[in-house]
Amino acid sequence: MLQIEHLTKCYGEKKAVDDLSLHIHEGEIYGFIGHNGAGKTTTLKSVVGIQQFDEGEILINGHSVLKEPLVCKKELAYIPDNPDLYEHMSGIKYLNFIGDVFGVEPEVRQERIHKYADMFEITKDLAQPISAYSHGMKQKLAIISAWIHEPKLIIMDEPFVGLDPKAAHLLKGMMRDICDRGGAIFFSTHVLEVAEKLCDKVAIIKGGQLIKSGTMDEVKGDDSLEEVFLELEDEEVQDVKDFN
Amino acid sequence: MLKILIKKQMGEIFRQYFYNPKKNQARSKMSTILWFVFFVVIMVGVLGGMFTGLAISMVSMIDIGMAWFYFIMLSTVAIFLGAFGSIFNTFSMLYLGKDNDLLLSLPIRERDIIVSRLVSVYLLGLMYSATVAIPAIAVYLVHGGFDFVALLGGILWLFVISIIVLVISCLLGYVVAKASTKLKHKNIATVIIALIGFALYYVVCFKITDIIQTIVTNCLLYGEDIKEKAYAVYLFGAMATGDFLGMVIYVVASLILIYMTYVVLSRTFIKIATSTGVTVRVEYKAKAVKQKSAFGALLGKEFARFLGSANYMLNCGLGIILIPVAGIMLLVKGDVVRELIEQLASGQSDLVAVIVIAILCYMASMNDMVAPSVALEGKSLWIVRSLPVLTIQVLRAKIWMHFLLTEIPVLFTSICACIALEMEPLEYAFVIIEPTIIVILFSLFGMFVGLQKKPNLNWTNESYPLKQSMAVMLALFIGWGYATVVVVLYLFVAQPIGILAYLGIITVVNLILIGLLEYWLYHKAVRLFEEL
């Protein structure tokens, strides 16, 4: 579904992502964890095609993000870490805008909008301008807009931030549902408990480099994901201490 | 802390002067100086030049010892321009900063936040007022002979004017703020109020020559009346000529005004800045939707963006109203307008078509919605970048929004001009075709200036990309400059070749420029947008 091969992205002299390779298959929920500034968002944005990268290749269902961006973008949906939506539009106008761009038939679109808006309990608010929405409501709207064309691959950057417990629970169900129907999810999170319970596979990135990846069991063994993550972080701290 | 906040405000306003977005680094000192020089040249050269001419036309008042009246007249223009230039942004600059919550949560005195924002409003008003006041002082000193006390008086006069502008702007900003917390349809209400203001402004502008002429002719008579019945007004003008009493009274009064403005603002600031206002609770009811194409959706998004912001409409879309108003004027008051144009053409009938085209070109450049459209994407840029649409479609939607909103009124007024004015058959054709070509050219040029100077997407207030962006200023002034060139070139160079040949050449030149901008759009603009 998603192949990231030797991805490298530099900001000036600094390598934000360094030779990162990952393969995500159909039916997989793939968690992406790492400390702040590790390179998670840069990687996700590169996959979505909104960030240019220096080296490597990203393929979605065999299509290159660089060479066939439109084909790739039709297959995927993206939810950023901060739901900066069009504040001047109402919720329903925004969803219709997304539906139009993806060519979702009006009847199908309406059915999906009602389904997900009812689930997240924002149907009544859809006529309100987005500027009047709370952070959580914007996040819910961003999620509905991502699901509106039933993409095969969903890329999410910290999707649970700002969601109430019920909405977070619903989202987890929606993620599993997409994967059960042959899709895939690639998302970053700092909530390690969620990653541990939800993900089929996980990748840990540090300083732009992939330091561990695989199935949950392969990565954490008998420990918790938190223990593994902190251990890997400590190694870095220890390396620095040894160096000094 | 105040210094830091002012620095932050200034950094946002003048970001482009200190920071090179292309290289993602600070500009060199020389580059910053050159940018400021360029800005000054634009302000002084275009607006300042216009008001120098106005001041020169009134020097007879200085000659007959009525210099104070000369300054009163120009004070009115300076205050009017200063207040008018900043009024529509004062509300958003004072109260609508996106960093309101952040700043109010930090251990910063509320006073410092207010003062730092007042400084921004003050500088904007000062900038506009100074384009009238500085030429007025210069003309007075050159014509009446240099005098240090008069220079000091002139500087204090400018200071007092700028304070009056600040107070008027804040007062009206406060009214808008209070109204916006109560009004249900803020954007529409703001636009309607603003349009009434504009209508008054243009009525005054239209009659200003007559008014000035009448006052200059009767200045001795009016002057005596003012001195007798409104001595304070006399003192205001006398201050600029170096009158000591006037200087003292008005400087003290200005300081009191500043303090009072501050007191009023500080008592109401938090309440207004943190108010979410009245939101009409519209409950969603499912309606049948029509499927749009991807481009149609993008175009709809651009229209929604434009209509969703009073600030955007007022700063960049005035032509939409003013151009058809000019067309209606042509139909209703055709005789008067024809006479006016014939006066301008000095009896040369071939000039009518050139003047009509230049006026339409001038008015068309009052629509600048495409210039800030990329910057206005702000932090929502990720949406169009992640959607399955071509970058060229995104840019085209912005250009089309500008084109449609400008071309429809321009075409209407072109037709009105053809009905109301007598011209040769081919001249009619040019009056219809040429403005359309110019609108296409300006639509592309607006995108060029908006994108070529890497737009700032990290603004904290919508006013920055709309009001303080170099792109909008360039689109407006270069459009005006172009309109002037069209007339001047014909008058002084191309008249011997005849009007039709000249308009033909202008058309070809415009088409070549459109071709070049189209090439830029496909080859460079797409890349620039994708690199944002």
C-alpha cells in the first residue's frame, strides 16, 4: 500500500529525515512514534505530497508521489496535527468542497456525512461557520472530511489530540474498520498506550532515523511500548554521556 | 515588555523588509534600507506627488498672508485621508490579533498589549496623513521662505494631525467592535457601513476641486469669519506657521487626547478582545447538493473566502461596486460625464476612447483580490496541497475569481460608455475589448506579485496580508501607473500614429504581457506555490 524508500529531507544543514524506509501493507494500522522534532510530521507530509523531499521515493499502491501526485492523492486522506480548516466556511460547505474535489456522488456523500456527523454528534452544528467550532469539533470535521471519499490510505498526525474520550473511541473503531476493508492507516502519536493497543505495527524514529520497526511484538517483546521507547531514548542520553 | 511587543508588531508589519522568504534568512542591512527607500518612493512619489500638486495649487493663500488657512485646508485632507486609510483595519489591528489568547495568558500587562497595538494603528494613520502634511510643509517652506520656527510648527502640526487620526480611528474602531459583538451578519453590515463611508468619500472627492476653488477665492472672507467665530480652528492652522500659542495648546490637547483614548481602550479591551460576539444559531438541515467539478469547488472556495471577510472585500474589492456605479453615472448623467471627458480631452475627439480605457483600467486596478489570495491561505494551505488537484488549478481558481469579479462590472461599464459617448465604430470595439484584456493582464499580474514575493503564511491578523502586504500595494499602484501611462504615452508620443493604431499596439503589447505571465504561471508559479 505505502512504500517509503530511503526518504531524506533536509532543512538547511539539518537532516530532518535521514534515509528512512518503511513498508505499510493493506489491513495494517501502523503507528509512528518519536520525540518532538524526531521527523514524524516531515515524513507524513512528504507521504501526502505537501512537503518536497531531497532524496528517496514514496510509492502509494505502486504510484510515485513525485511523478503521479494526483493518482496518489486520490487514494489517500490526510489529517494534520492542527486542524486549520477554512474558518470562513460552514462545516457542511467544507465537507461538500472536499466531496466535490474527490468527485463523491452527492447521494453517497450525504449518506456518509450524516453517518459520521451523527456518530460524532456534530450534525446540528454543520451549518455553523468553522470559526465558531471548538478545537475538538474542528478535529471531528477534519476526520469526517478524511473519511468522506473512503480512501485506501489515511495519514494522520496526532489524530487523538483534542478529541473527547467517546470521539477517540469512535475514531479507533473507524480506523480498524478501514483496515478490515483492505485499507491502511499510518499515524503518529505520543500516546503510547493507544499505539500499543491499536497498532498492528509500529515504527520508532529518532533524530530523523528509523531506529526500530516491525509488529508490536517484535518491537516491544515482553515489555510495554513505553518501556521500549524510554529505553531507546535513554540509550541516546547514555551515548551522549559516554561521548562527553 | 512593551519594547518586545512593539518589536513583534513591527516585525509582522514590516516582515518583508527585514526577512527574505526566498532564502529563508534575514536581509542584509543594505537590502532592508533599499526596501524602505522603495516604500518611501512609492508613498512619496505617488500619493505625495499628488498632494504636492494640491498644495501648490493653494499657494496664493500663503501670498496673501493666509498661510494658516492653507494649513487648515490641508489638515482636513490629511485627517480625512489618514482616518479613511486606517479606519477599516483599526478594529482588527486592535482587537482581533490571533495571538490575543496567548498574550493575555502571559504575564504581560494589558497596558503593554494595548499600547503596542496603538503604535501600529498610529503608524498606519501617520503614514497616510504624512503624504499630505509633508508636501504641505515643504511647499510652505519653499514658497514662503525657510524658517526654523515654522519648521518646528509644521512638525508639531503633523504630530497633532496624526493624533487626531489615531483618536478618530480608535473611536470608529471601538464603534465597529461594539457593533460586531451585537450584529448578526457582521460581514454584510461592515461592508454596507463602509460603502456608505466610501460614497461620502467619493462625493467629497468629486466636489473637492470646486470646494477648494471656492474657498481659495473667498479665503479672506471665510478666514475673518473663522478667526472671529472659531479661534481654536485658526490657532490650529497658525500652529503650522510657527504660532507659539497654537503649538502649546494643541500639543497639550493632543497629549490629553492620547491619554483619554488609552483610558477608554484599557477599560474595554479585554471584554471586546475576548468576546466571541453573537453567533446566529443555524441548525443544519440536509439539502440536495449539486456535484461540482474539482475546479468549480476551488472557484467556489475562493468566492466563499472573499465573501466571508469584510476586510477582504473592503480592501481588495471596491471596484466591484464603484465600476458599475461609474457605468450607471454614464447612463444617467451622460451629458455631464461626456462634458467632463471632453474637457479632459481638450476638444480632441480621438482622446475620448483613450481616456475611457484609462479610467476603466484605473478602476479595475482597485480590485486586487488575487494579490493576497495565496497569503490568505495561511495555515490552511495544507488542504489544497493535500487534495488531488493540480497546483495550476488552485492558482487558476484564484485568478478566475479575480477576473470574474472585475470583468463583469468592467464589461457593463464599457457597454455604458459605448452607449453614452460618441466614438468611431472601431473605437467602440476597443472600449469593449481593451479593458477586458487589461482585466486578464491584471488578474495574472496580481498573482505574479502575490506569489513572486514569497507570501507570508504565518500572519496573526488577516490585515497583514490584506493591508500591509507589498503585493496588494504593488498591484494597486502599478495598475494606476499603467492607466496613466496609457494616456500619457498617447498624448506625448503616439498621437501622430492615430488612435486606432495606438490602441492596436497597446492591445498587442498587453497580449504579449499576458503571454509572458501565462508562461510564468505554468513554469514558475506552480513551483513557487509547491515550495511554500
